[in-house]
Amino acid sequence: TKEIKVKIIPPQRDYGRP
């Protein structure tokens, strides 16, 4: 569940995408 939450919480800001 931690992996899914982390992916849902950071949409694109955490990834630093344009």
C-alpha cells in the first residue's frame, strides 16, 4: 500500500516533469 500511496500522492510535481 505504501508504493501505491506514494505514486498517487506525487502526480508530476515529485517527478519534476515539465
